[in-house]
Amino acid sequence: MLIKSKLTNEMYDDISSVKIPNNLQAYKYMINGLKPIDLIYTDRLVFVFNRTESKVFFDKWCNHLL
């Protein structure tokens, strides 16, 4: 399903994205060069990243290297 980004106004596929509700994790992704493709705001901010581009960052996050 295609979704229009509130952040960039571009269309992206929901299946090829990953949602990060942990603000510290999203912050670490961004200061290391990964740009979010969308931002969802409900009762908290949820950052949306491209799934394939964020894989390296996720692996580093899990190994406490980010």
C-alpha cells in the first residue's frame, strides 16, 4: 500500500518501510546519516525509515555499536 509522507510529500510503500517508536534509536539512525522517509504522530512520534537502508543501522543498534 502506498502512503504519502507527511515529512517529504513523497509516496512510499508501507511494506518496504520500518517504523521506529524508540526516539533514541531513531536519533542514533539520523545522526549516523540515515534520513527518515516519514514521521507519524499519534500519542508519540514514530519515525519511518526505508527497511533495506536501515538494516545496517538496526544490526549496529542490536549489537550496541550505534
